Amino acid sequence: MQRESIFKIIRFLVKALVNMRVEGYENVPESGPFIVVINHISRLDTPFLMLSTTRQDTIGMVGDSYRKNAFFNWLLNKMGVIWVNRESYDFAAFREAADYLKRGWIVGVAPEGTRSRNGKLKPGKPGAALLAKKTGVMMLPAAVTGSEEMADHLLHLKKMEVCVRFGAPFRFDELDPNADNKVWLEEATEEMMCRIAALLPEERRGVYAGHPRVAQLLSQNQAQAPEEERFDSHS
């Protein structure tokens, strides 16, 4: 069965089981390659990310530990993902992701590496920043909420309430390109994680809660919001 047909079936199932809301979709480029960096709270985060855009050229990087679960192994293989060995630096997965970007695809990455068990952001790892540096593509921050409640909602026969929120695309233009590679990656990783944190509710920002860069981004977002949104946020 072709990938397009699989997506149609999965979209039908998701519509039946999930109230899915996408915010900030105007930030998603209609074409061309970019890396989406997203928080990680559920095994469903990658499928929801891939379903949140109408583009077919979207693929996510997923830890190969999910292969141990028969359902998620089947689902993710049908949707098409890049399997990543989290136990070591997976050069093959890195090259595969770079190849997809060269072909103009969207590649989704969860920089935390593993799921957050409490729904709060964990420290990010540098792989996504390194991928952006090596390929020169834009990054797009995103945040998902509600996907961790799958078991409870299915048990009570209730629809899941899931929101995928996209922020503005960015590059690491303000970082010194001549800086030591380790320093550059640390600063780049902190920047992308702060951009994810700024899209999340305060109680979900985890280790980035109270970070001055997050406060700066929130202030910028508020200043750029349409007048009616600024009014609603204070009502």
C-alpha cells in the first residue's frame, strides 16, 4: 500500500479518536526542507507531528526502542520514519536525515531524545542543532500537548484533546560561526529548546522555565500578536 493511502487511513482513524488542533500553521513553509524540533511526551508525538501538516514529504526520527511495541512498530513503519539507535551516536540515521533534507523534505526531531514522563521539558541534546549546522536548513519549533493522555482517554471512551503548535522558523544567525564547535552546539541547543519552551504552557517548560531567553521570546511573540489576540490574552 502506498504511503499516501496509509496516511488517508490514519487521518480517518485520528479524526474518529482525536480532537486535534493545529496552531501557527502559517509558520510552516509550503515547500522546501526544514527541521522541526518538538517536545516528546508520548509515543504518538511523531505521528501527530506528521499528520499536522498537509505536506506528504514529512518524516520523523524515532528511537528504535519503539520497535519493541508491536503496534507502534507497525504504525511507524507504515507511516515511514528514520529509526535511530539512542544508545550511541547513530551516523547512519544522521546521514539518512540529511539525505531527506537534501531532497526537500521536512524532518522531525525530538531533541530531548527520550520521552518526558512528567510532561515537562528535559534538557535538549545537540543532534538536531548539528544536523541544522551541517545541512544549512531552517529550523521550526513545535510543541505538542495532550498526546500523553492516550491510555486514559481510550479507557474512558473519550476523544483525546491534542494540540500541535508551530512557532516561527529560525536559523542560528546570531551565534558565532567561528566559535568552538562544542560551545556553538551548546548555545544552539539552548536556543532551540527555549523556542520550544516558549510554545508550551508555563508548567510544561521544565528545566527551561524561568530562562531569560524564554521570557524574551514570549515578550516578542506578544508584541507581534494581532491586536485581538493581545486583548484576549489579558481578558
